[in-house]
Amino acid sequence: MQTELISLDPEKQKKNRNKPNLYRKCQVLTFSATNETNQHMRCPASSTDKHLAVSYHTKRRDVHYLLKPSSSSQTPTNSQPLHDPFETRKHKKMEKKREGGGGGALERTSQIVSDPYYFLHFMAFFSYLPIRASAAPHTSHRLFDRELQAFLAFLMFSAIKMVREETWEAFVADSLLYAKIFLIGVSLVMDYRVGIWFCVIFSVVYLLAQQPAFSKLGTAKKLTPMQLEDLLSDGTTTKYWLIEFYACSSSKCVRSSRCFPELSITYSNSLLSFGTIDLGLFPNAASKFGISLAGGMSQLPTYILYEKGVEVHRFPDFYVDAAPSLPVTKKLLCQHFELDRLLLDYINGS
């Protein structure tokens, strides 16, 4: 027998008191639910509206259900209780949170531990402690004063960058740069050979590892040059396409890697779509889109807006040696490509 289970939770009954077709007056019968036996009893109702009201108690909570036989069945059988919709939504949120990597602090901590770039920097800074412990006694007092001055200066510059920088990647890059400068300066006060040692260490780290970019895409699509050409030539796609051309080996692309995914979440709709192309994987395709990779990839990242397959705007400007004079931010991209106007056009249906 197929059954329809209706919750008899008191709070939900209050909300549905004016819905006589949903709840019927019946006597709730209580029993102890076990794995071996299930007791089913009918409550006194009319012959045309027979319901089975069941309540069972577990160690966690009391659960009440009203079992309504389907029209095609006559005898009740064992049935499974339906999931509470509130519990289901809560469960889905927890699943999404786990898929998204948890909270921001936990995600960043795990990234620092697992990524070679952050791990090597941590080991390099940590190596200062045993070196500092072996310093000569006559230099300890003077060295402590320099360490305190360097630490306070580092906190001041980091606080300024925290306010000015828009992305976590840019803040980390600047903070690590300041920490390296101050550590080398303090090491030179201790012993010039220690300062040279840290210069060598940081040079090796720079050659072996690079700062990771923001890994999520938002609602943007990761495309190849051939896929982009097919989308632009296909008239059934969205009217506008905003494409980001980047390379993971470019420090500018890493610093601004968080801006484009966040913009795609805010402005993506059926009128405007977002896509990304990694020119580090397809360097030969850069010339097709008027992008020069000469000069240390100074033109990257490049953003191009297409309307019905035709380029209408780009940033930076279309010059061989052009480079963004300002750091790439969400505000800059919004103003340059008039994303707010495109969003209003979508809302107005134009």
C-alpha cells in the first residue's frame, strides 16, 4: 500500500489550522517503534476519509505522523516517514558548505599547509628562530630593538594593505614581500652572511613555487579558444560574453583572480555570460584575440566584451605594449564594461 504521510507537529498544525483538508480530527495513538514490530491502528473517522495516526518515541525526539491511505489501496502497510523539509534544507546547506571547503579561515589554513608556495615560505621564516637563538650575546640587545621596530613596521604596512587591497591574494602577496624585506634587514644586523642566506632561500622559493590563484570560477565557464569561437559564431547563445584571458604564471593575474568569479556570480544572467581562457595553456591563440604575451605578459589579464559575436570593449586598450595602469578591481571592471547597465537591461527585458 502506498501512503501519504502528513506531519502532525503542533507548530505546523497551528499554521495550517485553517486548512481542513490537510488535517482531520483523529485520535493519535502512541506506540514504541522497534525494528521487530510496527503497530498500525485506525483512528475513528468517516468511511470516506480514513486516516492512520501514529506517534513513536525515540531517544532523540518524538515524531508524529498521520498516515493517509492512497485511493488505490485498502490495507495499511509499513511505511517510511517523510523527511522534514526544514531538516532537508539544513542538510543541503551543510552539504554545500562541505563541498565549498568550509569556512574561509579553515580553507585558508588548509591551503597554507598543503600548497608548496605557502609551506616553503613558512619554513623559511621559521628557520629564523634557531638562527636567532645562536646569536652572540653582545648583539642580542641591539638586535631585539631592530626586531621590534621591524615587527611594528610590518604590522602597520599590513594593516594599510588590508584596507586598500580588494582580494586576499593581493594582500598575501604584499604582506609576504614586506616580511621578506624586514627579515633580511634584521638578519643583516645580526650577520651579513645570514642576510645573504635568506636572500638565497627566497630566490629559490621564487623559482620553485608560485603563488596559487583563486581556484573557484563562480558562474563563469572555463573555455578553450576553439570553444569560444564556436560560442561567438553560434547565434543561440547569450547576447553578451565577457571573457577573461589570463595566465597562472602572471602575478597580476593571480592578484586579481578573485574579482572575475565574484563578478560572474553578481551579474551573470541569460543576457550576459562569463568565460575564462588560460593563455598559459594556449599561447598561440593570443594573437587571434589581439593580445601580446611579450614583455612578461604585461597585457594580462585582458578582458573582452563581445556583443553578438563582435568585440565591443576591452581592458586594457588595444595596444601591443599596453598594460593596466591601475590594479584590476571589481569596481574598475564594472565601470569599464557598464555591467550595471547590462543588468538593468536584463531586468527591464530589453
